Amino acid sequence: MTAFATALPAPLHALPTPALLIDHERMNRNIADMAARAQAAGVTLRPHFKTSKCLSVARLQLAAGAAGFTCATAAEVAALQDAGVTDLLWAQEPVGPAKVAFAVQAAARGGLTVAVDSVEVARPLSTAAAAAGVRVAYLIEVDTGHGRAGVAPEAAEALADALAPLPGLALRGVFTHEGQLARHVGDRPTLEQAGRSAGATLVAVAETLTGAGHHCAVVSVGSTPGATSSLHAPGVTEARPGTYVFYDANQVALGSAEPSQCALTVLTRVIRVRGDGTVIVDAGLKAMSSDGSVAGRGFGVVAGDVDFAVANEEHGFLTGPGTASLRVGDLLRVVPNHACGTVNMWSGMYLVEEGTATQRWTTTGRH
């Protein structure tokens, strides 16, 4: 039995709350703007699917010129391959028997490239690929300052040398995620410089590998904050932003977007007004996710001088001068801190056109 079966199209006040909403006009504009930016820079656009986890959104990105997608999970790879999208980068190293087996199977279907950042990652993949008679394409992940996955730039050549003899594997190039840019809140010039540095570092690694005789056609950077800097480094061939399709409060805080570009909101309803002025809504951690704000603003941004500072699983606590006018039953739209984490909390989202919910789109590829 479906708990709520709202007939669509429907006005927002008729939707069950909380509900995840996509502003159709804003999303389409974001998609077109990023496609134009990549084209102007002369780079391939390979968006990160983890932001939307939605095949309907992915089709719009492909129609606008995306070459394929970047995936975070095996489930995302499978969902896109099943939908007929075959040019994919799985940007997390496939470690462990289940992931190795999946990588080989998915590579056999065609069009999959995987991430490798060590011999320890590569050897089991090589063994499985060779046994299956499959050749798995890979990119070497390079750490350009984020401090997460990836080989140090100065160690990339030695890694490529060690990987070259392994059967069943084929090097295509290098990639990085310049996640360190999110550290520069309130300082866009420094963020831009860090992005250019990340791009230049990756290009230098690619040039070193090429000079040593390794195939390095792909030089791929990836982040929404870096979309105005890292992808413009001469020699970069590909960009993998994700959050741009919706943007979010963190991207606004980083200067990557204006509030008017945020296409994703959580619709929530006031369910109680306390005597101390605190307003309680029906959207909590399971609607917003627990992803923090880079600007220290709680669990999302509410217009009108309202702070969303505290959240339980199914309740949000709003404070601030703006709560004085709120009453039980009032609707609010909250811009999440991090669109990717919020989408992953939901099984579907409503497409909103001119203030009306017109369709409900399914999310996929969740854990």
C-alpha cells in the first residue's frame, strides 16, 4: 500500500510533507550553463551521477551534451548501464571480491573505466580480468591536495610503471577530485587559485606519464567549485562536476552559485509553534541528511531570517526572528546544505513547473 498517492499535477500545498522538490526551470538553466562552460573550455563534460541519482535528470544532461557520467557506486554503474548509458567512470577504487567481480562484469558490457591508485588495488582486478578474458580500462587517481584517495603526483610515474605489466588492464589517463576547494569559504580568489593549481598539477602528471611512454589521453578534473578554474588549465580534457545540476547552500557559500540557481529544496510544514518562539517542522535528518554546512548554518537554509540549527530524525527546529510570523500548517522550502547527500535520503522527487508539481521522478543507485 502506498502511504500517499497524490494525483499529479498538484499544487504544492497538496503534497505530503516532507517532500523533495526540483525546480524545473532552474535545473534546466544549470544544465545548459555548465554544458556551455565545458564547451567553451574545450573539455568533455562527464557529470557525477551521485548528485541526482535520477535517470530522468541524466537524460536531460545527455541531451545537453554530456559525454557520459561519473559514478560513485556499483549500483549507479548498474543503473546507468541498464538504461543504455555505457560511457562511465567508476570513480572509486574497486576493492574487495564483490567490487572486483562487478567491475569485470561491467567492463565486459562495454564503456566502463575504473579508478586505480595503487598496485594493491590493481592486482586483484588484473587477475580477475585476465581470467575472464576482459580488458578493464582505468584512470590513475592523483591526489592534488584533497588528502583522500589518489597517489601523490610525484609517485604517479612509478605507479604507472608498476601497473603496465599487469594483464587485463589498460591505462587511459589520470583524474583528480579537487575537494580541497571547499576549504576556502568566503575567499573565492584563493579558491580559484587552488583550482587552477589542481588542474595544472594533474596536467603535469599526465605530461610526465606521456613522456615515459604511458598512454594518457584523459586528463580529468572534477568538482563544481572548480568549474571556473581547474577545467581551464591547458591540457585538461575532461570535467566531472556534479552538484551544479541542482546547486545547494554550500555552493552558494563557496561562491559557486547564487541562491536563485538552487533548484533543489525540501518542502516542509510547520507542525508546532512553541511558546519560546521555536518552530518545529516535519523535516529532520532523514529529509535533509546530516551533511554539515561549510558556513556553519545547521541543516539547511530557510529564507526570511530563520535558522535551522537543530534536527532530530523526523523533526526540524527553527529559530530566529523570522519564526514570529509562522503558524501551524505553514509551508516552507529549505535549501539543503549538500544536494548529493539529501537526494540519497529519498526514493523520489517532485518536478515543479510554475509552482505546480507535475511529475514524480524516481531516484536510483542508492545503497
